[in-house]
Amino acid sequence: VDMPDVRGREKLFEVHTKAPFKLDDNVNLANLAKATPTFSGADISNMANEAALLAAKQNKETVDSDCFEEAKDRVMMGPERKSMILTEEQKRLTAYHEAGHAIVGRIVPEHDPVYKVTIIPRGRALGVTMFLPEDDKYMQSKEYLLSRICTLYGGRIAEQLINGERNITTGASNDIEVATGIATNMVTKWGLSDKVGPLKFGEDDSSPFLGRSASQSSKTYSDETSKLIDSEIKDIINSCYERAETILKDNMDKLHTMAEALLKYETIDQHQIDDIMSGAEPREPSDWNDNNEPPKKSTKESSIKGPAEEL
Ligand code: ZN
């Protein structure tokens, strides 16, 4: 099923916010549609439901833009799991891991802008760095894909720079899986490797009606080609990894500032990230007030032990 474009999303928002839905005057459906590229019809339906639930929970007469904002986070990142207690050291490691993603994502060319970074566990993740394109994306450039791979390794590299080679965790497993998938598709499907050329390799999944048996993983290319494909995938990954490592080494001050901001505020958005990237101290989040107790300062400097979840 094709994803809805911006007009399609606006129509879907209209459908899902019809009476008896009590839409507040401060909600602009056209703006919501613009701010939700990559959202499917089901995502939009979920977002409207979540927004209504949040309004009811907060005893609001109408569903206002704050409800929609929080509902959007829930749909994008999964609901917060505040009951999940992380140790100070786990929080610290998560903060550095996420800051690593965010900083690399900010510096590499053509990357989607960072939308939010949080160390509040959501879904299966201990922390999340969300990027959201500004417009609907109908195709992706080679530069964009390389930048994404760099950003995916930013988390692991930040862990390594802070805690040392021996204390890196399994927290990057999903990042590694996604990055490897992108690099593999670049070489075997999308014709984005000079050495391999614009050819398609691997099983044909474009004709599902033929059934699995018709497209068994019968290789139609030589061992030599197979080796070339493997080495190209590795080259892409290695060069992106090195680029990301250089970026983080050159921006250690910002890495520390962002990790500290995450430990203090738990969630930061593009405004705080703008401040940090310009070398300033981050402003307080707009919903921050003095009643928010900053979490206790970590005193332990030991490293995380035991299994970690995806970050
Ligand atoms: Zn990660």
C-alpha cells in the first residue's frame, strides 16, 4: 500500500477528527499533515485516538495541539515506559549513545533533521533519537543513504569513545542490522556501488505471485562476484564508520554537553540541539519548570554490565 502524501494525510486527519471528536481551535490539520511525513493511514488513526485519550486523561474539553504533539511522539517512538528503572550508569551510557546518533546526524550532509532525542525508555528501546524528514521522500540519494549509515554507527562509536573498546554493549544491535541492510541493498539492489555496477543480485522478491519456490536462493552469479559484493558492502560500512568516528572525535565537547543535557532533561528537541551544536549551553525545554527535579548526579564511573536492550 502506498503511503499517503501530504494532501492524503490532511484528508485522513479530517476523517479521524470528525464529530464527536472535539477538535480544539488551535489545531491546524494542514500543519499536522505537513509535520507527519512517513505516517501511514493507520499511524494517523492511532495518533488521533491517542490525542483524544490524552485529552480525556487531562480532563480537557477539547483535543488541543499539545495532545497531538504528545500523540505524535507515542506513534513515532512507542509509549514511554517510565516504570522501567535504569541505573545511573545505564542512563549515562544511553545518553552518550543517543547523543552520538544525534550529533553525527546533524553534521553529515542531506540527513533528515533530528526531531527529538530522549533517554526515557520507549517500547523496546532504552533511548530514542528520532529523525523526521521535512517533506515527503519519494526517493533517496546515495549521499543520503551513506549519511544514514554514518548516523546509525554514531551510537556505538560514542559508547566506545566514552567507555572504551572493552565496554561497548549490545545496545547497537538494531543500528547495525539497519546499517548492514542499507549497505547490502545499495550494492545488490540499487546499483549504487561503482565496482559492482548497476545490477541486481540475490533472489527476486518483486514477483510474489510466483511463490517462494520459484525464486529459491539460487545464485546466478559467480563466486568472484559474490566476493566483490561482500567486499563492497564492507567498504561502505567501514568508510561510514570511520567518517562517523572522525565527526565524534572532532566534537567531543558537544557530545559531553548533549549527554549532560539528556541526563538533566531526559528529552531534548531541535531547539536544544541547535544551541548545543552552536557551542552554547542548551536552553530549557519549553515544558520544563522548576518543579521538575533533575535526576541525581551519577557518581559511579564504572561501566554497564550484563545484557543491554536496543538503544
Ligand atoms: Zn542506537
